[in-house]
Amino acid sequence: MHKKIYDLLCQLEIPVAYDHFATNKNIEPPFIAYREIPEDTFKADGKTYYRDYSFEIEMVTIKKDIALQKKLEELLDSNNIPYDIGDEVWDSDEKIYHNYYEI
């Protein structure tokens, strides 16, 4: 599942990493970090029968980039991946936007 998400996000042609980039890399926005969100599992009789996978996608940009957001949403739509749009956060210290998607 991780490889599929990574390969899909790489189609946006911006840097992509799971959770974070190495500290020795100077990555400039725009970029994407994605991470797995812990989900509930269905368990009974000491066995896990079902585990759902959910991910959070964090898109970081210098300015509000509606075109890039639309490109991500079209990529998810064209691959039949349902998503929820989360918060948009302006980081005034770093002067960057964080846009969150949950898939």
C-alpha cells in the first residue's frame, strides 16, 4: 500500500517522502509528505480479521497553489481514491502553507 501511494504521488512531479525528508536535504516547497494514520481494526477471539489503511497527505507550498491542489485531487479521483480535504494552515514563521488530505 505504501509503495502504491508513493508512486501515485510522484506523478505530481514534486518531491515526496514518507513522514519527513532527511534533515540533511534542503527541500524547497512545493513538496508532499504522507503518513499512515492508525485506524481501528476488527478483532475477535485473539485474531485480527480486518485492518483498514488510511493516510494523511500533507502538501506544503510557498503560496496558495490552487492548480497543484486541483492536480492532486484529479490524480486521486482518476485513481478512484476517495479523500477528505482537511485543514489549510499558514505557518507564519516558515512562511509556508500546509494543506492536508485524508485518504
